[in-house]
Amino acid sequence: MSNSIQQIVSDDFDALNQNVVKQLHSEVPLIENIGQYLIDAGGKRIRPLLVLLCSRALNYQGNQHINLATVIEFLHTATLLHDDVVDMSEMRRGQPTANVQWGNPSSVLVGDFIYSRAFQLLVNIADMQIMEVMATTTNKISEGEVLQLVNQHNVSATELDYMKVIHNKTAILFAAACSAAAILANADATVQEKLHTFGLEVGMAFQLIDDVLDYDGDSKKLGKNIGDDLAEGKPTLPLIYVMKNGNAEQKRLISSAIKEGGLEHLDEIINIVRESGALEYTQKKAEERIAIAKDCLTVVPASPYKEGLELIAQSAVKRSK
């Protein structure tokens, strides 16, 4: 699915990839090495694709959308580098994480370099409204990460607590990609708001499905280890659902897993989550988000680019197990 979306903006997507390589250049070899490692790891580049599709759907004729898409990709990449250190993750996109390869200090510092390079590119774009969106977004992402840390091992975490975390940690960058593209294309405030909501709802759905796949996925296809969130004691929605609706024994086991972390009872917990209806519930929540997202696209004129945005929305809830 992602390849067909990329083809809609193939020239822009090629320019994006070239710009990513160019902007990761540094005279410091370690930065070059880690940067190249991240590029070689691939990734669907969904967030920068949103920039390219939204800007073209709104008939943007300049070339700063390439820099804006690169900014979004860099903010995402820097966040992943820092996340993997915090979470002590060992696999990302099907290969060892940068912190496994080079150590935590290198990952954190190169993440800082990529963050700062993103803001250099924003200066080049020279739009204060876009700068404000990105500054607010990075601040909210940091809040989301801290909120997730606070909720770690918290057996009392509610569905609302979870939604606040994924709103800031994941969805807000999807929203920024879309609304900043609308600003770049000089769209009116209504279109900016609708595309912000579109991105936000797609991002929420994307994370909800990510949390489904943590219990119902294929580690090779996902590029990460099944049960990673459980090992870290993260109360994601499938676990929160079981804690609310499961029987006493199921609640006891899930509660212990959230409190202690680890994978000692992984198989048993996976079975509980799968049989409890938690995955269907989470999937339904994601599909509700996508329905809202699609409604927001009524402000965008018909074009192959709008079709690409619709495909991204659909693919968010139809990712591989």
C-alpha cells in the first residue's frame, strides 16, 4: 500500500529522500555513520508523505514542501532515537537499534543533532506560523513521552490517560505534518483546521493499531519484538480493557505484568488479550478515528493527492499482522 501512495508523489518523494541524505551530512563521522544507518533501515515515511500529499492537494507550487517534509521526518527520527534509549529497545525496523549498535550516549546526542537540523530547515522555510506549529508540536511530544513514563507500571491508568499519551506522543506530529502543509499552501483557516484534525485522527488510529499488533502481530513484519510494550510495563489500551472487563484471575495477571514488566507470562497474557475482546475493541476505536479523519477531507478538492490521503487513512487500520 505505501509504495502505491509514494508513486502519487514520486518526484517529490525522490527529492525528499535526497534532501534527507543531504541534510544528515556532517563532518563528524559518528553522525554520518548513524545517519546512514537510519536511512538504510528504511521506513514508510508516512508522516512526510502527509506533507507532500497535503501540499500538492492544495495546489502548492513551490519547493519548500520538501524541506517541510524533511523537518517532519527528522523530528520523528530524533524521537525514535531517544525513545529507544528510554525504552531500552533492541530492535527497530527489523534491525538492531542505534543504541544497541553505538550505545546510549551516541544515540541521544545524534538525536539532538537531528532535532537541531530540523529547526535549521524551519529557519530556511521562514514562516513564523509553521515555526510556531513545530515548536508547539515538539513541546507536546516531549510532554507525551514524560506522561508515558509517569504511567509506566501504573495499573490504575485509564483509557483517558492512554489517549492523552498517544495524542501527544504520536498523533500530534501527524497533525502538524498536515496543518503545516496547509499553511505552506496558503490555505484558509478552516482547511488548516480540518487537515490538522485529519492528521490527528490518523495518528491516533495508527498508534491504536500499533498497540493491537503488539499482541497480534508478526515481529518480522513489524520490525520490532512482539510484547515490547508489555516488557516495559506500558498500560496500553488492550491491557486497560482487560483490567476493566476481565475476570479476577485475568486482572491479577495483567496487573502483575504492568507492575513488574518483563515477559515471564507473555504467552498467557497474549491469549488473555486475544480472547477478551480487547483487540476488537481497540480496532473499533481506531476505525472510529478514521471515519472522522475521512470526513475532514471534504474540504480538499478531488485529485490523486486526495486519494493518496484517503489511502493513508485506510492503511492505518489495515496494517499487517
